[in-house]
Amino acid sequence: MVVSTQTDGKSVRQVKVIETSQVTVRFCGDSGDGMQLAGTQMTTASAIFGNDVSTFPDFPAEIRAPAGSLAGVSGFQLNFSSHLLRTPGDRVTALIAMNPAALKTNIADLEPGGILVVNDDAFSKTNLAKAGYDENPLDAAGMSQFKLFRIPIDKLNAKVCESTGLTGRAVSRCRNFFALGLVYWLYGRPMDPTLRWIESKFGGKPVVAEANTLALKGGYYFGETAEMFPVRYVVPKADIPPGRYRRISGNVATALGLITAARLAGKPLFYGSYPITPASDILHELARYKNFDVRTFQAEDEISAICSTLGAAYTGNFAVTGTSGPGIALKSEAIGLAVMTELPLVIVCVQRGGPSTGLPTKTEQADLNQALFGRNGECPVCILAPATPGECFDMAIESFRIATEYMVPVIMLTDGYLANGAEPWRIPDVASLPKIEVKHPAASENGFLPYARDAKLARPWALPGTPGLQHRIGGLEKADGDGNVCYDPENHEHMIHTRQKKVEGIAETIPPTEMFGDDSGELLVVGWGSTYGAITSAVERCRAKGMDVSSIHIRYLYPMPKDIGAILKRFKKVMVPEMNLGQLVQLLRAKFLVDAKGLNKVQGKPFMISDIERGIEDTLNGKAI
Amino acid sequence: MSNDTVQVELKPKDYATDQDVRWCPGCGDYAILAQAKKVLAGLGIPRENLVVVSGIGCSSRFPYYIESYGFHSIHGRAMAIATGVKVANPELSVWVVTGDGDGLSIGGNHLLHTIRRNVDITVLLFNNQIYGLTKGQYSPTSPMGKKTKSSPQGSIDFPLRPLSVAIGAEATFVARTIDVNVKHLGYILERAARHKGTSFIEIYQNCNIFNDGAFEYVTGKDVKDENAVYLEHNKPLIFGKDRDKGIRLNGMKPEIVSLGNGITEDDLLFHDEKAEDPSLAYLLSRMHYPNAPEPMGVFRCVERPTYEDLLMDQIESSRKANGEGDLESLFASGETWTVD
């Protein structure tokens, strides 16, 4: 603990400064309160300060649910630290609640002794009633377990913005920045990045820029001046690998990866998509980059989205469609057509809570079975799953590498947690990126076999416009070689095997599995997708406590890396945490005959590190999980 | 054509493939295939630059019989696939062959939206008012009361009129023709192929197995002249074996009149395929046997920018405004910071 002196210019007061290694802050309020903005601003400020950061927004499906209602609460969680982070944090160290509904829906996540900042002005009788409180919860005895700060944010914010002449709604729109300023003071965050952002965002509206600046600074100086805050906290810089960084979410990383893949191959990028949460941001992002010859097509439905993509793939573009689980269901038949016509196609599935419309804005991993098996006939499709937001970039490139090398559709499974979660991303050196070499057969006068195969069993990607290579493809079974429609029984079986062998052969060109921990032992934790951060951190903590546990993360779900079977057999127990009822675990049991056990959570929320720690401890202690 | 290019002149037979044509003997599809090859040869469209896309149904076997790039896809989705082909390479000549079930039932949505976007593709909708490949169920264009295997007591589905749908979907080219009137069929195919934008042709096509004679009233030797009126731009609507009848507008209503007795050609409705307002074309699309002679020919032919041209314009203007895409600056967009 350090004691230092703070000054507000006139009086001098003592403020304790406590150094801590990690802080988890959550902003929550009405979906119109600007909580996402406050959160992302603090993320950037923290990253620029030198901390590692990890974030996760949590917003309702309703765009503007009635003000003050429980359904309308929007939250943004930021974890920042002096060590490397893998998740947005379990319990919250500090909760900023802008109204009673936000308090009610989030208070359970605040750790005992945590900081609770509330906008006291919003705790009116009406708002309490909307949140279902009979009495003001801030007066309840249970509050004593927290460091509660009841701050009249509305009034203070209106006061500091008075000089701008703005009133009413225009002023209250700035109150998120007042709250943000206060939190900046509390955790010693630099204001400059946010002030720069205000300038660039509202440069054309000087009054609005002025009001937001005053609100941010007002909150900051309120923290410094008001006697109510005896302590502030510092989180020292983290030891982060050198380089140039930016903040990136999974959806943006996916979009950049797709553009990059097309660029590396010198191809136009075609993106056919129908708006769907939580995948739409990929479409928004790509639509901005037409100068990269990105051809975005907002289709009339999910089926048109994938069919137009298939048409573009046939014609030689790098073609990709993006959607979520309900969209994959609609695209199933066309994915089968891509398998049959053996065309290179990337399908991004940003999973969300299901079944049916489910939980559109929440995360889940329950589309693995659909991706693996959701089609008629024997219809193998390569499936990749990035583990972190930044990895979406690499896996988008890898998806196109595989699609074009093997002439197959590839499904890239991300989820709402990866899509909207963000982390610092070390900007890659363009020269270091993998090359994607695409070959097309040249014009010929000597006949052409559209289903001739190379060593990887891939057929040639012959482009319309090439003289002499005219050929017909379609959904009917093909004769191997000439590709003509063929109902011959032996040929059908041969083609079924060929398509299967081709996809399984992808395992020859994917990297071996990385072990976290030991090569063998008591317990192996196996994960896939967005659970990487929670699993790895939990295993790290348990190993520090001396437990015999290791982990692997499967990024290639179909086909799997060739070493998976052997790795599984080197451990006595296998545990598979998933945000579903056990889809990968079922696959591992069926394929490798191991007694793997599932650790399952389907609440539309990611795993906490402690969830998995508990699972590890229980498994090692022989308890059922 | 420049002098140093030796362009081999293509004949209709050069557009034939080595595949056996497997339509039923006597099917109207044969005539359409023959005319299509003739028109392709006449227009000199190189085989490698032609992509024929289809869905599922008898008509959708078409790509196998045209020596070009072809995509026999899944039921109803040809329009969407064709859109992807055209956007990926606007230089290609893209044709869609579909039917009343494929295009108007399962594929209705894609038909509407492709037409409204005005993607430059030529759409041949074979209308035989029946599901042929699944062996004889009523289709979205079958008349009320039609008895089929799936409607033994008669169909209770009210039919839609393909051209009314296309016009309602803001089509820039709409036409109708008949399989057996090969001269007119060839003329319409050529007009459609030359039009820039989505060209939509309804072709009355006889299914001699499951719905034989459905269009007898416009093909039968003795009746066809009384039941069809052939449209010509800027010409009055005249029909009848002796060309003695015409269509006159009575307010918003077309009525049949006999020429003579004070009624001259000038009193008749004059066709204007280039009218920006689609009302006239729509009105013509509502004329139906037996109440009125059914119009044949080009109902509507107007110019509007195509989807792919507008998209390419946006790509071009984005390049002008932002420069050719550069990955380094793309990666570094937004706020960045450096860790030493």
C-alpha cells in the first residue's frame, strides 16, 4: 500500500493508492445509456496505458427496450491487468450501475468487498418499480458487503455541462462520460485517448464535443475532489510482447482475415449474407472496404446468401457467406451442393443461443453437431474453430487456404463471445503472412475432365470464360473424371468414398496439437472455440496449486489433427468443457473410445475460470461433474 | 471485330453437347432448346462466356444440353446462383432456365429480388402449368379447379400470373412467347438476350404427358388467332384471323372491339413497350383467355442501371476515394499503440 498526496489545485487531501494486478470493471445501464461506448473507451485507454485487456459486452436483443426495464439492461465488462489475460474476468471488482434495473441484473456478479458506483438520481420510485424493487435496495443491509458510492450523476453531470447551454436529453447523453471520468480517476486511466476520440467523433458539433469533454473531466475531478473516495488503484503495465497493437473483436478480425486471404491470392472477395445477429458486423465491416475489391451482396434470405456465394465461387472469386445457427439451418441444402460440386467456399457461423431464434445476442457452442451432421446424405465438411478474437483473423485465412487447396466448403465456427469480445491484437507484418496460391487450368482444345483429381483429390477450379473448358456441374451424382450425371451404383459408392477421403486428407496439412502442461498424466481438459481463455487459465491455476492437469484446444474439429487419439490415451481422465450439452465429448467418445466426461454450461454466458477450476478439482477428487 | 482476329463463326450445332437429351418425346422443351442454340449462334456469344444456370425440374435439365459453362443447381435457387456468377464476373453472359414450380413456387423469393435488382441475366421461365418431373401435381400457375394427382377434386389454389409478378417486381424486360411459334420464340429470345438488365420471358410450354393441350387455345390452328394478340411497339393491338378486331381502352378497362362502323385503328390501344410507367404492361398482363386474347411479345423494355454495374461503380469510387486497398493500413485502422 502506498500513500500519496493528491491535489485539486486548492486543497490537499490524502488519498491512498493501492497497487493491484488485475481489475474487472462492468458498466451497466439502459441500452440507450452508452455503456458499450464507455466500456470500449476505457478498454482503449487501458491498452494504451500498457495493461493487457480483455472485454465482453452483454446487450439485450431489444434495441431500445422500455427505459428502466430489466429487459433493457446493457452491460460491458472490461478486465485489465499487469499480467497476460485470457478472459474478461469472472467476478467483477467494480460495478457501475446507472439505474435500479442495471443493479438488479448485475449485482450478483460483484465480488464481496467490491466497488459499487450507482447513479443515485436514477433510483426514483418509478425506476425502482420498473426494476421490481419494493424498496430502495441501496438502503438494504446487504449493501454493507460492498464499497457503495451513491453519486447523483445526473445532477453533477448537468452542473458541469451547464456552460454549454445544452439541456435535457442532450445533457443526459453525456452522463456515461461523467461516470467514465470518475472510473478513470479511480483507476488512474489516461483521459487523452478518450478526449481524442471525442474530438474526432464530434468535431463537427463543437457543443456536443465540449459537453462530453466537460462530462469526462467533471467525473474525473469529482473523484479527485470529493471526500468520499479515500482510495484509488493502480494496475502496473503488463509485460506484453513488443509491437504495434490495436483492439480487435472477433467479427472484425474475421472480416480482416477474409479480405487478407483474397488479397494474398489476388482475388476479388465476394461476401453474400443476410443480416443476422451476431454475424451482421462482418457484413458491415466488409461493406466499408470496397477499395479492396470486396463485393458485398446483402441477399434476400439466407439461402440466396449462400447460393450467390456458390455462384461466385464457381466463377473464381474468393467467396464467403456469414451467418448464425438459424442461418446454417437454412443453408444446409446449399452446403450439400457445395460438397457435391466440390467448390471452394467459406461459411462463417457465429453461434448464438439456440434452438430456433433462441438467445440472439447471447453466446453458445451448440451448432457443432449441426455443422458436422446437419445435411442430407454423406456430406463431410471441414470445420475450423478459432479460440480467441484475434485468432479469427488467422483462421479466416486458413479457411480459404483449405477451401481452395482441396476444393471444398469450409465452416468456420465462432460464437457471440468471440465475435463481440475484444482483445489487443498485435498487427501482423504483411510480408510474414502465408501465401495462398490458387491455380486454374488454362484454355485447352483437347477436352477437359472437370472431375479429374490431383494428389489431394481436389478437382480443377476451371473458370467460366476460359475457352475449351466448358463443363456442367450440379447436384446430381457425378461420374468421376468427366463429371457427367451418373446413376451407376459403383460410381456412387466410389464418389462417396472419394469426397470423404478428400476431406479427411486435410489432416495431412494441419499443425499438430499443442499441449498446455504435460504430455501425459491424470487429467486432460479438452476444449474448442471460445472456451480457450477460461480453460487455459483454470488449468494454469490448478497446476500452480500442484494438480496433475493439462489441456489441449482443438481448432480443427473436422478433420481433427492426427495426434488427438494418442494424446487422449496418455491421460487417465478426460474432461470436455462446452457451452452445450456435450457435442464434442460425444464425438471424442465415439471416435476414440475414451471415457471422456462433459462439463457443460448453457446459460448464454461464457464459462468463468472458476467454473472450470471447480470441474477440474471435482474430477481429480473423483466427484461427479 | 478487328481484322487480325480470326473468329470462328459458330453454328447452332456448335452449342450442342455430347449428352443425350432426355426430355419426353413431343415435349415443348425441344423447340425452346433448338431456338436457344440458333439465337446464341446468331448473337455470336462465345461458348466459354456463356453460363447457363438452372434449378430443379424438367426445364432445369437445359444446361446439360448447351455447350457452355452450366450449373444445374438445387430447387428454386438458380436466380441466386446466377446473381453470384454475374457479380463475380460481369463479362459473362448469364442465362437462367426455370419453370413455373422452380421459379414461382420454391424459388419465388429469389425471382422477385433478382428482378428488382436488375441483375443482367436472361430468364427463361417455361410455364407448363404442372409439375412434370414429380409426375403431375398442380403448380402455382395451374388454373383453379385443375384436377391432378394431388388435387383429385380440383385445385383450390388461385394461380398467379408470372408476368404480373415480374412487372410488380419492377422488371425492366418482360415478354411472353409460345414453344410452338418458333419464329416468335426466336425473336423474343434474341430481344431478351440483347437487353441489359434482368430479362424475364414466360414461355408457354406444352407438357404432353401431364398437361397436354393446356395452351391449345393459343396454339390450335383454328383458334389461335382469336385468342392471342401479338404486341408490336407503337402499333395498335389488332387480332383475329382477318385482323378485324382490336383492343380499345374503356377507362382503365381493355375491351374488344370490331374494326369498322366508325371504329378505326386510331381508336385502339397502341402498345408502348418503353413506357416508364409499368401500368400499361401490367394491364396487358391481366388480359386472359377466355375473357380476352392473351398478349404475346415484349410487354416492357426499359433501361435502368444493372446491379453489377452499380456495384462495380461503388468499387471504383471507393478506390478513387481511398486508394487501392492496402493491407498494412487496413490492419492499422482505428486507434493503435506501440509496446516497446
